[in-house]
Amino acid sequence: MVVFALLLELLGYAIKIILIISFWLVVLSTVFNWLNLSNKHPLIKFVRILTDPVFMLLRKKFPFLIQREIDFTPMLILFFIIFMHLLVVNTLLEAALRLK
């Protein structure tokens, strides 16, 4: 049981790291978009390559997310990331703690 608990804990922390990185990528992409920065800088290119496919998918599925030139897509993604962190990561870490 201890090995299974450690695997659950490892999985929980791995998902937590992925969600934290995703959160900051969305925040950076939004800030870059607000500042109208050029795509010539490698960091901006990298962030947009990672985030734009998700943004475009949600904009196609939910066109009402763009209201009067305000795009609520990043906010929806951030809410989803926070929800996944609260639901999945905390559940995995609590399950691992109970199994120890």
C-alpha cells in the first residue's frame, strides 16, 4: 500500500506542476496580447505556440466568450485549471495520505 500511496503522491505532484506551468503560460499569453508585443521574440513565440491552439478551440466551441472586443477565453481556461487543481490534485494527495 505504501508503494501505491507514493505513486498517487507522485502523480498528484506531477499534475500540480503541469497545471501551475499551464496557468502561468495562459497568464503570460494574456499579458503579451494586452501589450501587443511582436511575435519575433522567442519567448513570445513559444508561449503563443503552446496557448493559441487551446484558445482557438475554445473560441470556436464557445463564440460567446468574446464580447465587445473583450476575450474571456483565458479566464475560462484559468478557472478550469484552478478547478482541476482543487479537484484532481487535492483528491490524489489526500488519497495518498490516507494510504500511508
